[in-house]
Amino acid sequence: MLVPAIICGVACIVIGVPFTYYWFRISDRWADEDQKRFHPKQEPDRTDPEIRVIGRDDRDGDGGGG
């Protein structure tokens, strides 16, 4: 019973590792082709939004929470 389990494990490793390697190689080629076809959009120059920190001294809120 142990021998078939070992054979199955070895077969999964021997077949699975090269299959995964070639699968990722092919998918990388597809991704490169898509990136060449669809260039990333250039974001327009924009200013950073104003960051407002709300602390205990800021009582302009609705006053809820407790």
C-alpha cells in the first residue's frame, strides 16, 4: 500500500513541476502581449488631496458614538 502512494507522489512531482513551469512561462508571454497591446493609462498630473485629521477637539460631527 505504501509503494503506490510513493509512486503517485513521485509522479505528481515529476509531472507537476515541469507543467507548472511551462504554464507560467506561457502565461507570462500572454501577459507581455497584452501589456504591449493595452498600454497602461497615463494618469493626469493631480495635486494631493487635503488630508484632514479629526481628533477629540473637532466637534463639528454629528456627535454620535457614545
